[in-house]
Amino acid sequence: MRLNQQFDLVRQSATVSLSDRINALKASGRALIGLQVGDPDFSTHPAIIEAALQAMRAGLTHYAPAIGTLELRRAIAAKLQRDEGVTYDPASEIIVTHGGIHAYYLAMQSILNPGDDVLIPDPSWATHENMAAMLRGNVIRVPAPPEAGFIPPFDSWLKALTPRTRAIVLNYPSNPTGAYPTREYLQQLQDFAKEHDLWIVSDEVYGSLYYGERPTCAAAFDGAKERTLLVNSLSKSYAMTGWRVGFLAAPARVIENALKAGQNSITCVAPFIQKAAAFALTDPEIQQVTAEMRAAYARRRDLVLRLAHELECEKVIVTPPQGAFYFFLDIRPLQMTSAEVCERLLEEAGVALVPGSAFGKYGEGFVRMTIAASDEEVEAGFRKIVEWAEGRSTVRGETERL
């Protein structure tokens, strides 16, 4: 019997499959350092958990509105105004979703027709491409090479444009690179989208995790809201990955389509989870906890940069990430594929990373290392990476153990 052939275009998640393998190896007794997962090592704050428990005890265990509770939509609108300086109507321009991936699904389902072209930077998180392909869009990868700081040179957008182009997908700060563009660049991109009648779908899940100037929200420009769809969640900023709660903020006509897609995919997000999410977004003490998590990631970022300086490794080149909680380590001096480096690091050094090739053509030659792990694991893991890399010499274009 035939299956849906569209899934031939969809890649399995490298992170999920690798994590399954790591768990199996650990169960067999292997001592491993897992620096592959994009999951905060912090626990959800006890006050958020208590808010959910109280909601359950109060009977909020039945269906909720498919668009989300008004309380949570108001909290989301307040967060967007407070943090991003953008104003959305909670009644008609926000829908609560089952995490950031579901928000992205609703966004793409709402605007794409089969055969529409979608421009996505390369490298980028694989789900951005996979979801567009699942919805029968045609993905065009826009080069964002390391020489350009993993931001597409602006003329690359124009070169990628076709008569069928309908949307640009952004993810800043980026998974896997941690890069994000200037406000001036985003303004230029908005002008480009307006000129060519394009939607901009901006995944801003890592927007609260930055180490310098705060990233600019893609909708924070005059007239930008009418063509911009904001995807976000509480997963990274509040250590709530398993709660699966996020949101899409977009023009009302997009939300109308998204509501239909949501009603026919998940029905609703659990009301006790929405109650806890509303508490997380509005409680002042919880906002301080988010700031403390960002400070911890900044400390680990500084730790890796200090170690890289002390160890003077020439075969693992370290560039400071601007945001998110990843390092995209340059392993091109090893003259091995990123997949081979990750495989051998796992087997020979007991460190798990994600190959850059999982994020696209321009991710080859790099590996992603998370700092969403304890300080001890980050330091021990990075030291092992450098020790392993320094134990290789390049001979006739191949790497061999010294």
C-alpha cells in the first residue's frame, strides 16, 4: 500500500535520534557527556508548577477555548509589549499553541498553498525546512555562510526570489549558530518583503537569551505587523520544554486560519497549563528567574571562551555566540565531515554533539555544542573535545591519530 510520498522530503531530527542513542548507551553503562540537546538544564520554577496544581484542583481539567484562554492571550500581549515593544490585540491577533513547533505549523499552514516557494537561511533548524516540505511548500535555502557571520548577505535574498515565493522564515537568535542580525538589516528585510508581497515568519523562541544588545523583534517596524507572523514559546525562557505551550501572534486573518488548523489538530492546550503559563509571563519574580538563567548561560559562554584561550586549540575554532545557548564550533581544520567528527567524538571521547550538516549545506564543517548543561559538564566536555581534536594530525587531506 502506498504512503504519503511527501515525507520522503522530510529528514528525521538529528537531535532526537542522537538523544535516543545517548540514552541507550548510558543505560548500557557508558559514561557520556551529552552536549547535544537544546533543553535547559534548569527545572521549571516551583511557583509555576504550583500554579498548575492549583488550577487542576480548581477543576481546570476540561476543554479550553481553541484559541486559548483570554487570560493567557492577555498575558502574551503584555509580554510582547513589555519585551518587544509591539502591540497585539489578544482577542484577534494571538493564538495559544502546543509549543513553538505547533505555532510554526499553524503559521505555515495558514499562509502556504501547495507549490509556494519558501526562503529559509542555511544553516537553520531542520524543522523549519521539514514543516514547509510537509505542507507541500518548495524550500529554497538562502546561503548564510560563516564568512558572513551566518547571516545571509542581503543580495542572496534577491537571488533566491522567484515568482512563486510567498514567505521568508527567520530564526534569531539562531539555532544552531546563536547569530542575529542588526535592526537595520531587519528593516531592510521588511522593506524587501513589502516590495515583493512576502510574509515573514519569525521564530523568536530564543529571543530572551542574548549576551549583548537585545535582538530586535521582526514585527517592531512601521507597517511590519501586517506581513509578520511571530512564533514563540515558554520552553527556553522559562525552562518549560515539556509543558508544550507557545503562541502565534499575527494579523487577524492569519489567526482565523490558524484557529481552524488548531481546532483540527490539537483541539486546545490544557487549561491548567495555560493557567501556569499566564502566571509565568506576568509574575515579576519569575521574570527575574529568567534573567538569572540568562546570566548562567552567559557565565558558561565565558567559561568556554576562557578555556578556548587557555587551551590554544588550533583545530577547534570558537566564535562567541550572540544569543541562544549553543556554540557552533568550527572543526574545518580537522578536514573531516561533521558527521564523522561527532561519531568519533562519541565513540572515542564520550562527548555527544550535533553535526552541522544536520542544519544544512553551510553547516558542514561545524558541530553544535549546547551550554544548556551544568558548568562541570560544559567544561569537561569542551576539554575532551579539544583533547580529542589535538590528538589528530592532518596527513594527505585525511586525519589520523597521532
